[in-house]
Amino acid sequence: MHWTYISQIENGLNSPTFRVLERLAAALQIEVSELVRMAEQIKKAEADG
């Protein structure tokens, strides 16, 4: 994956497909569910201010 695509995902400018989530999780050596859980925690923290 190109670094600009990863950056767009990180900044909420692009939504990854499930296959991309699988690839990201594999690269990070975690389960997809853990990746999603972490993203949800970050989103909640940002909303709480």
C-alpha cells in the first residue's frame, strides 16, 4: 500500500476495505478486531475532547 493511502486512512479521508484492514492488521501483527477496537477508542477519545 502506498504511504499516501495509509495517511488518508489515518486522517479519515479514506475508508479501507476489509482486505486492507486484514493487511494492516497482519503488518502490525494483531487481529483485525484489535485494530478496529483501537480505532473505536481513538474516535471516542477525540469526541470526548
